[in-house]
Amino acid sequence: MQKYRSDNTLRGVAFVALAVLATGTVMAQQAGLPDPRPIPRLENGQPDFAPQGLQGVWNRGDYRSVMPETPEQVALRNRGRDRPDPSGLKPLFSDVPFQPWAEQLYLWRQEHEIEPYGRCKPTGGYRNMVVPYGTDIVQVPEQQRMYIFQTGGSHTFRTIYLDGRPHPEDLEPTYGGHSVGSWEGDTLTIDTVGFNERGWIDAYGLPTTSKLHLTEVITRTDFGTFTYEMIIDDPGAYTEPFSTGMLMRWTPERESFQFLCQDNNQAGELMVGEGSSGIDRTSSIIP
């Protein structure tokens, strides 16, 4: 009888300890503090973005890649998100080296919300990482590849080749482009070219052209956090390269699910050429 009580006492102590650790982890995440748990790793030592045995997806609360500065810019399309970005990577509007036409198009997009994502079109770059309902990052070391799955929108995925291959010389432009990556410690650098001009690389419509060369730098900082930096080099829309970024947080106990954006989409007002929008469908760069 004494042994039974002793065993159960030990189990109780262990349960309480785990509960305290879990509570501390959740509180740390809510407060924006570092997650005390070690970075999970694959057998090859690289950070594991989908820890075995755990449910969860990656999320970001603020979809803006450029922070507005004036009341007029904020009022255009604020969505109530006026909190500062803790990553310190986002540029202010005046920091973006727009070409004149690109700046005017960007401001127009703030007022006319017809993002391709809302029309079930694929996304690339920043927008590929920040989607409603979370993002899955799946690594396949034996194939030297990584896949980034988005739950919302078109429910598509990107393939990141990690085998050292170069970009093909005869790329056919696509929404997500062609991506190759390389690791240096806990930092993954992704190089992408071959974008078409039909999609947006963020939720607020930074214009891009087929000349876009996108570099993404992902650094795992603790169990529940990684930094994401996007370096935009597009001489077709900007006068020089610039960068922006965010923090991504691990959201436990959530999973990606079947999302059918294309099935009976009711958002007719977001469809280019539908209703009374009067959008010109012949433009190479969709508004």
C-alpha cells in the first residue's frame, strides 16, 4: 500500500511539474518572451519546423509588410492593426524606394481591396508565410527539399530545393517562382526568381514585376519563434533593393485542414472583371 501511494505521489509531482512548464511556456509566448524549450532538430542537426508528436502551425498576427505613417495611410486599410512590430524589420512607408507608378498602384490597392489571395490565387514570399489558419513547414531531408503549405486561400504549397541545384535558365513565370535554399547554422536562406505579375507577395499589395529577385532569410531563435526577412530586389518597380520582415510564432494544438477556396466562392466583388468593379483584365499586372 505504501508503494502504491509513493508511486502515485511521484506521478502527481511529475504531472504538476509538466503543468507548470506548459503554463510557463504559454505565458512566455503570450508575453512575447523567448520560449524556454530547446529548438527541436532533425537527425542532421537542422531545426525542425514540424516537431514530431506535436500538433501546431506557424502564425503571424499582422499581415502588413510596410507600416503606414500618416493618418491618411492608416485609414486606407488599417484593419485595426496599429501595434508595433517586435521584429524591428518592417520598413515605414517612406523607407520603401517606390518607383512613382508602383507607389501610386500600392496606394490604390489600399483603398480597393481586390487581393488575388481572396480570389483563390496562389501567393509567394511574405504572403506565402502569413495566411489565415496557419502555415505548415514540412522538411524532407532524404529528398533535400522543404515544402511550405498554406491552409487558407488557394491551399497551395511551395517547394524549396536544398540540393544545391541552380535556377533553370528557361523558367516559365509562376505565382511562387522557383526557389532554392541553403543552410548556415540555424539560418535558412531561400533564393527565388521566375515570378509572374499576377500575384502579390504580401497582403497589402507591394507591386512586383517579372524582374523580381526575392531573398528570404529564416532564422530559428527558439522553440516557438523564427524571424523572417524578405529582401526585395525588383528594378521594375523599385529604385533599389529593400527589406522587410516579421516574427513567426508556433501555435500549438492546431492543424492545417481541407480548405476549398475554389468551391462556390461567394466573394464576387473580389473577382477581377466581375460585377461593377470595372477592372481592366488586359493589364499584365493585376491591380
